[in-house]
Amino acid sequence: MKKTLTTALLLAGTLLYAKGGCTLVQNDSVDIVWQAYKTPEKIGVKGKLPSLSYHPAHKEGKNFKALFEGSTVTIDTTKVDSGNTVRDGKLVTYFFKQMKTPKITGKILSVTPDAHTKGKPYTGKLEVALTMNGKTVTTPLDYHYEKGLFKAQGNIDLMDFAAGSALKSINRACYDLHKGKTWSDVSIGFVTTVKATKCDSK
């Protein structure tokens, strides 16, 4: 079983950026994840933005560039999932509702793969046009693809989105819990499934 799985992964990996080979297929579902930071010790708080609409530019492609470039997402920030309902309510009321719009949008502008070593995960970079609080910022993300799971992660500074007032608002609402410090840098990313199909085993 282990040998069969290894052979399949190597075959898929070899053909991902080759002419012909496998066809990559994505679904129309993604998970948007984030990690914010609180207290002078910079303790991380993770969560998801579960209410969203993802529109893939293409359902199939011969590589990640063909698959993802042009894909868009619209996120409704009136729903937050951090695993703590009290905190979720505060994030919505004292942070996201302080923004000019309750929506965040993103569009994948470019996909640039790294040089690949056979048998290793696929990695590379995305550039995403991210719009929040009426500001659009081109944001780089690093991606990692292994065993059918595509993960992308990067960092933003809320000040780049003119969100200083929203940051002060959530800091005031959580002043004691945050020990007076809510950081402006936030880790963001997404996770989705990509399957390699129609592989030519020759």
C-alpha cells in the first residue's frame, strides 16, 4: 500500500508542470484562515471566516497557474469563527463593523512556481489583490501543495488598509485580555483541495 501511494504521488508530482500528463481539478470550496496577535508577548489567536463565495476562474488546468489565476473570493465579515462565541461577537462588532464595508474581496493575480525536486511538495508564490475597508493591496502568499491539499499563507498589515480606527476599537473592547496591545500584522491564508486526474501513466 505504501509503495503504491508513493508511486502515485511521484507520478502526480512529475506531471504537474509537464506538457500533457495530469489534469488538475479544484472544487468551488475554500477555507479562509487567519491568525491575529494580542498582548505584548504577541500571542496568536486563530480563526476562520466561514461565510464566503469562491469563484474559480477554471475548474481544470494543466498547472496551478492555469487553474488559479483570475479566481476570486468574496467574504462576509459578519460571521467569524475563532472557537469562542464571545470573542467572535466582539470581532464582528468592534472590528469588522468599524470598516467601510462588511465585505472583503480577493483576486489571484499571478502564480509563480518554485523549482521543484521530485518527491518533494510543490511550492511557489501567489499574488492576490486583497480589498478591505475600501483599500486594495497586492499581497504575496506562499503556497504549498502535497497529497491533494493546496495551502497558501501570507501576512498583511492592517495599517495598509487604513484600518487603524478598527484596530483601536477592538483593542479598547479587549483591553484587559490583550494587556493593552493588539498587533496590526495578521497572518492570512486559504486551503483548498486540488486533485490530479486523467493521468497518463506512460
